[in-house]
Amino acid sequence: MTLTAVAARHVTFTAWRGPAGLAAGSHLGTVVEDGRLAWGAAAGTFTYADPYGAEPPAPVGYEWAAWVSPEVECDFGATELVPSWNAETPGDSWLLVEARTATGHDAAGRRWTRWFSLALWADSDREIHPTSVPGQAEEAARVETDVLAADGFTAFQLRVSLARRPGSTARPTVRMVGAMASRVPEDAPEDVSPGGLAWGVELPVPPYSQQLHRGEYLHWDRGGQSWCSPTSMSMLLAFHDRLPEPSDYAWVEPLIPDPFVVQAARHVFDYAYEGAGNWSFNTAYAGRHGADAFVTRLRSLTEAERFIAAGVPLAATVSFTRETLPCAGYATEGHLLTIIGFDEVGDVICNDPASHILPSNDEVRVVFDRGRFERAWLGSSGGVVYVVHTDAVPLPAPADPAEPNW
């Protein structure tokens, strides 16, 4: 999870989904079936030695098919790119998600970076251990866990490779591929955003406390004390009735409360980052359970109100000191909590999984001062949120059609 940001507030989100969207771009062995990107035929082979599996890592051969997105133009000189995808990887299959950026507005004269690997991902840890790829950098671009940071790029492309063992019948499928491109300032606006659309609206989002899992399963991000992201994601999935089935988390030790939170922590864990806060992995986990999910940035709480009014709670990334957000009762360098509504004067109602009072689901709800929360959120992550919804709860219209960020 990255909490860096730079220069004037611009955000766009581009997604390819459905038959028309996924038919665009270039197909190297992939096909579109039932509105999904699917395996058609192998386009080549490669080997991969999972560094987080057996010791010593053993190279395994895979065949691959790939889809390359159309080139996407950015009018504002973006500095960060965050991918999202909703996919299923049965059997021995998995995905490689890559991105590249370019400078220059003339397509013929663009200078492209190389392709950067942003995720080796599967919806389980059965075949590979899902991971980001650290240590990738060149003069104009670098990978920071779930973010491709680049210097004022004006175009980007994504590439998704579907992998499986030779002779396998597994057919990985992808429902959506998308990316948020942004350029945001390091500081929040001085003025508090206006509002009113969702004042007095509170969505019935089930409250879950990460503190109930302190000391449990420490090999996944030191246990529940660090599980703000999977706990927040579990709240969003529960609201949309998309939690995993009990059979999925039957492996969790008996008597552990809210075992689906442990399931989420396991399946969003990034083995290179050694944490459960990879933004893209969290929304991919939601996508595995039938939700439409992606990462984006919002420009203000006014935009967040549009989601609440439409019946869509959010998970927000924020960092703060005890002084900047005193109602929290603690400080954090990076945290996820859910925005579930606004009170009658526009203050923000959250389910905060790190509730500092007691390790109880009953202690999760908290109301934050609107101005303090907005400044902490926009000034730390630049307004990053997880958006999770279903067809039964459509998204509101984007606030800025010229730069739609959802």
C-alpha cells in the first residue's frame, strides 16, 4: 500500500469489461466468451520459480495467452497508475498483470517505458503465492508495490497474461481489467468540500473488528493487528451479500470469530510486500466473489456522498496522527476503514476495524469531523478508495464526465 502523491488534482479510471470492452485491444491466444476474457490457445511458454513456495524454488513450465489493452491517453500528465482486475483462476492457472506508460501527445512520437510487472496473481495460493514484484525501476518509472509511478505520463497500456501448466484444461477468465491514472497534490485542499446529498444517510454495513484477530495467523501480515484492509473488504462484501461460503474458510481454526476475515487476509496477502494491504489484490479478492470491484481516487467527500446516496459504501485509505484525527484515538502511517454514511451535519460515519476501545464488533462505528477526515484522507493517500458493488446496486454517474474516476 503506497501513500505518496504529487502535483494538481486529476484522476481518471478506465475499464474494459463485457463483450465490447474486452474485444478491444490485441489478443494473443485469448478469446471473449460470455462477456469474459478467456483462454483460447497457448501463444507461448515460460518458466517460473515461485520464491515463496518450496525451498529451493523449483522452475515450473507454463503456457500463456495474453490480452493487451488499447493505448489510453491522459490529458493531464499523470504520475501514478494503479491496476484493477476481476478474475477467476481455477486449477493450476494464474495471471500476470503488467503496465507501461508513455510521454508525449503525438502517438507516433511517444516514448514508452518497458513493461512492468505489477502482479503475479491467483485467486488462491494453490499454484503460486500471489505477489507484487519489487525492485523494478528505470529513469522515468518505478514500481511501488501496487502502484506504477512515472514522471508525467500521457498514455498507458495494460497487459494481462493467462498462465497454466502445459496440457492443463484449466481456463482462467477475466471479467474486468481497469486502471486508475492520477496526478494529485501532496496536500489536501484548505477548504472543506460542500455536501448535502447524503447527509443523514447511514448504510447498514456490518461492523467487523480486526482487533478480534490480534495474535492469530501471524505469518499473514503479523495477524489481525494489521488486517485493516481485509477486514474493511469483508464489511463491503457482507453488505452486498458476497462473503465467501463457509466451506471456503472451513480450514480456519474452530471458535475463531468472523473466520471469513481470516480467509480474506490469506487471499489478499502479497508475499513480496509481506502485507495484506495491496490495493489491487483486495479488489481482485472482491471480484472473485461476484462483485464488481476496483481501486480509484475520489477528489472530495462530496464525491463520496454520491456513492453513499446510491447505496454503495466505500473503503478509504488514510493516515493520520493523534492530533490530526483525535477522534480515532490512535495514529497510523497507513490504514483502511469503511465510509458508511454521513450524519445530519455532514460529518463522516465510518466502521473503523481498528477501533481502539475494545476488541469488539460493537465498538467499530465512529463519527469523524468532516474537515479533519477529509484533510487526512486527501492529504495522505490522495483520496484512494475501494469501490465494490453488484448489478443490484449500480454506481452513480461520475461527478466529472471530462475526467471520470469511476
